[in-house]
Amino acid sequence: MFNDQSSPLSALATRRSGKPRDLGAPGPSDAELAAILALAARTPDHGKLAPWRFVTVGADRRAALAELLIAALKAEKPGAAAGELEAQVQFAHQAPALVVVMSAPRADSHIPAWEQELSAGAAVMNLLHAAHAHGYAAGWLTGWAAYSDTVRDAFGSGQERIAGFVFVGTPARALDERPRPDMRRIVSAW
């Protein structure tokens, strides 16, 4: 079910991030999510290393994710307030689909780690575009959990990092257009 975009340029021009807390059902089916991830994997990748991985967190695993986040937060911040702990439950249950994108650089490669990390970021961006092309909105979040060793270890190894939590669903309301950079400030000629 591809979005009715008149052209690829139109799709690029209209993609916006959705706030994960505002994304509801319907979300992508298993087949749609697989197609979205296949498109996300079509990313620049010097050396053909695929220095990233996608970990899906199904609806049946969201409560376990909430428990993981709460335990990690309590370990890292023993005085966490009840509201902070409740925020972890809300985080874990946002949007119908969740993909944790892992940056997984290959240390045994001659390709610099920086290039591999950039490829992981490009994979996330492709995931956002692919979700939009399928008629959904997506939001890319990091926050403290993306930098927590405890949370990272639940999804991968110590050599990996969480590039982001990508939530996918249908916006409950029209997406806001955010201010974009002044092109005169970010483009120059050399």
C-alpha cells in the first residue's frame, strides 16, 4: 500500500517525522514492515559491510521492553521519580511498530568506523522514507536509553550502539511542519 505520491521528489518533500506518542493503529503489517526494512537496507555502504542491524520489537515484547527500561533506569539513576519510571512504560508502548536500529561497525574492516556509523544513520533515514512511502509516519528517537549499556546489551553486543528507536504507525492528527534551516546559512560555495 504505497502512499499516493506523484513523484519521488514529492515523497521527499512531504516526509515528516511523527511524534511516536501520536502514532497509532493501523501500523504496518508484518509483510509491510519486511518491505520497509528491505528498502531501509538499500543504503550507501562502503565495502558492502552492512554495518547496521534492525531489531523489531513486536507488540508481544513491549511489556518486556518496558521492564528492561525501568530496570536500566533504576540501576543508572537509583533515585528516579515515579514519573520517570512511568515514562519508560509509555516509551515502550508507543506506536504499533518499533524497530531498534543498531550501528554495528566491523572492526576487522579497512573501512573507517566513521563511514560505517554514517551508513547506519543513512539506514535509519531510509527506514523513515520507506515508512512514509508505505503510507505511515515514523519517528526516530534516541534519549538516555540509546546510550545505556544495559539497554544496548539487550539488543546487541558491546561493539554495537543503538542508532535509534524508530516507531512506525498512523498519525492520530496531521503532522506538524517544523521550521527548516535557512538555506543561505547551510549552503556555501568553495
